[in-house]
Amino acid sequence: MTSVQSREAAALIGTYRRFPVEFVAGQGPWLTDADGARYLDFLSGLAVTSLGHAHPAVADAVAAQARRLVHTSNLYYTELQVRLAERLHATLGWVDAKAFFANSGAEANEAALKLARRHGKHQDPDKVEVVALSGSFHGRTLATLAVTGSPAKHEPFAPLGDWVTHVPYDDPDALDAAVGERTSAVLLEAVQGEGGVRVVPDAVWRAARSACDRVGALLVADEVQTGLGRLGAWYGWQTTRAEASAHGPPDAEPLPVVPDVVTLAKALANGLPIGAMIARGDGAKALGPGEHATTFGGGPVVCAAALAVLDTIEREGLVARAATLGALLASRLSALVDTAPLAAAVRGRGLLQALVLDRPVAAEVTAAALRRRLVVNCVAPDAVRLAPPFVIDEADVDEMATRLGAALADVSRETG
Ligand SMILES: *Cc1c(COP(=O)(O)O)cnc(C)c1O
């Protein structure tokens, strides 16, 4: 490790603060480091490898496509790109959906922001503004950084323009008041992942939906982290609840708040770089030829990988499995709150959960967990994030609880 650490310090721009571990192989929820030690992965990269490491269906799809054709550019047709779009539209249940493929979450959101701007400008040249939430995370490009609700991330690069308004993540009235005639989009996550695994209240989703309808803006769901089963539903927006319909039968299943645009990335190709922006209705018609493009986006290899991911999720019923395992994970974490030092509360949805601590030692707990060969991360000074792959079983959850309990005891002993 020391050798790679010192070579990296000389060779790479120092944008990452890394843990002193190099992983060289993985299998399901297990990772192996350069010394051969095995770690239980309850983070999945950053909520990326939902199918676990080295999934054979993805590996085979990538290898077969890499031997056939890797790249032609978007000057020509790619049937795999169309097939992937059709499959994603089916998971959304949107008959009029249209997709644009990019290479990352930030690029998917960048595409959504450009789409919203065109959609706005078709109504009024000044309709280019965006409302987003404090504590949100939408990416690191300049535009997606501007919508990210984190002053500390803005500060080194300010000014980022004055086209974004941030409102508290749990205040529907503030959101409604912030949306005006110049608003082109409201951007929401169902659960703020990087922002500390905070569930955005249904009332905020409802306020966003009605405010967007009031001014002709697009409601954009950033599902980069929450999409594709992570919350125990295909999409985070499907876990939201609109007001029960006044017209429907009283015992009807409550309907979710439906966005106009969703963005995807992280889990879509189980670790290969891909992003997608999917729009329905008028929004889907807002961008024309030449108005947006990417060299690599929607290339054959990543599309083949993403199709293998969707096949596997559907064939193995992994969305339902994520819901079941999520409940189990939350209950094991709650048991830690009852029995372990430092543990104060649990929050999250499905397989995106945080253990909230009673003091700001999440970084220390994360490091102690790593020494106990458990991979989790620190998303807030007092919150440890868990986002395991969907292929874990009950024994893995128990093993996680044992290791995390030991890490909490370690830190409690060290900090007195
Ligand atoms: C990770 C993330 C992004 C950015 O994705 P990148 O692939 O890192 O650009 C955007 N939005 C959300 C909600 C994310 O979790």
C-alpha cells in the first residue's frame, strides 16, 4: 500500500481522500484487498454494484459485446441503445417516455437541466431557473454543482450563477413560494443519499408537483442513487405518496407523485459508466437534433451491460428482494441502537439506510468498520451509510451487524 500511496501522491491530482486499502477482486458482496483479506461490502461502490461484484451475467454481456463492437459514435444507429430505452420505459410504466443516454449521473442531470431549459424557453426566454433542495447532491460539473445544495462544495468555485434557488429539504411551503414563472424545473431526490440519507417528505413532492403544474415547469426526479430497486421499488418516486384521490375508491392503493423526468446512473450497468435521462410528455419533445450530444453515451458495451442488469433484476425478483432485505437491514440497525454504544437512530428506505450516531464520530466508525473488514461510509458527521448489494442474504446482514457493533465498541472505547 505505501508504494501505491506515494506513487499516487506524485502521479494524480489530489482530489480524493482515500482509505489505505486497495481492492483487487470481488465476488457478490465480498471484496478482496491486495493482501488477500476479505471484506463484507455494504456500500456497493457508492450504491453502484447492486448485483454484487463480478456478476456473471454482466461479465458475459460485456465480454461478448467487447469482442463484437465497442464503439461507432452516435452518428449511427445502435439497436442496443433503443432496446435499453424500451426496457427502461417499461419499468417506469410511461407510454410516451423518451431517453437520452450519457456516461454518468452528473451528465444525466446536466441533460435534464438542458432539457428543462429548452422546455422553459419554448414558453418564455427567461424561463431558465431551477429550484432544488438544501442537502441535495446532483453532481460535480458546474451546472450540477450549482443545483447541488451544499454551500461547502460551491465555495471553492463560486460564483456559479444566480439561476438556482435552494429551499429546506422538508419545507413544502418554502418550495411552493420559491417556484415562479421563471422556474423551468424543480429537482428532487426521494432520499438524499450524499446529503446524509434523509428521506424527502411526501408533502415536499406534492408541493413540487403542484408548483410545477402551476407554472409549466418540469419535475425532475434525480434517481441516480435511488433508482433501479435501491429503495425497494423500481424508482424512488414510486415510494412517494400523493394525496389520496377524492374520486377513487376509499381503499385504493395511494398513488405516487409522478415526475416528468428521471435521471439514472449508478446501478444501471453495475459499475460500468452510463447515465440516462428519461422524460415523458411535453418535456420529452423539448430537445431537438444538434441541441445535445455525447461521444460515448449509449455505447454498445455499456448498453449490453445495462440490459444484463435489467434482465437479472427482473429474473431474480431483486426489487422485491431489496424491499424485504431493506426491512431486515433496518431492523438489525435498530437492534444496534438498542444494544451498541454511540448508535442513536436509523433512517432511510429499502437498501439505502443510515445509522445515526449520538455524536459526530461517523468518520471514526467508518474507519473502525474497515479495520473490522466491513465496508460502509460516512455521509454526515453523525451518519454512517449502508447501501449493500441486493444479493446479500440474512447471514450477511447478521455478519454486518456483528462487525458494525464491534466497530462502534472500538470507537466508544477509543473516544472514552
Ligand atoms: C452520485 C450522484 C450523482 C452524480 O453521479 P456521478 O456519476 O458521480 O456524476 C448525482 N445525483 C445523485 C443523487 C447521486 O447520488
